[in-house]
Amino acid sequence: MPRFLLLLVNCALLAFLLLGLPAATKANVVGYQVSKAPTTQFLVFWGLGLAAAANLLAGSVLIKDRKLRPLAFEWTAVFAALGLLQYALYRGWTNFDWLRTALEWCQAHL
């Protein structure tokens, strides 16, 4: 049961950070975006950082079960990797043009 609870909380947090938060901070009025994109990026980035820190704290201090600790550390790595990807996207170090090209190729050839 604790394993399921840890998975459920982390999946819900991940869905909130990557789906709910950007949708909630995006405000459109008559087709014009009112809210700023950096605000959304800032909130998502810090949310991922806090989620990684919370999982690290839980795995280090709060969880006493030896079989459950690695799961908390895996979620720490997932949130940290997504945070690094968010930071790289914000700084312009990476983009997803390669994904668009691959999907367009698949659409044309399949």
C-alpha cells in the first residue's frame, strides 16, 4: 500500500506540474494570450525542483522501508531530469525541432 501511495502522489504531482499548471496559468482573452510564458516556466521549474527535493527528503529521512527508498530516489531522478530539461529549454540550449521533423517524416511516409 505505501508503494502505491508513493506512486499515486508522484504521478498526480507530475500531472499537475506538466499539465495542470501550464493550463491554469495560460489566460486567453478573445484569442490573445494575457499571461506571460516565463511565469509558467518559472512555476513549473520551481515545482519540479521542490518535488525532487521532497522525494529526496522522503527517501533519505522519512521512509524507513528499505524496499521503498529506491523508488523515492528514482522519482527524485525523474523530477531532477525534467527540471534540467526545462532549464535547458528556457535557456535555449535545446529544442524539439528534431521531434517535429521525425513526426512529419512519419506522417509523410506511413
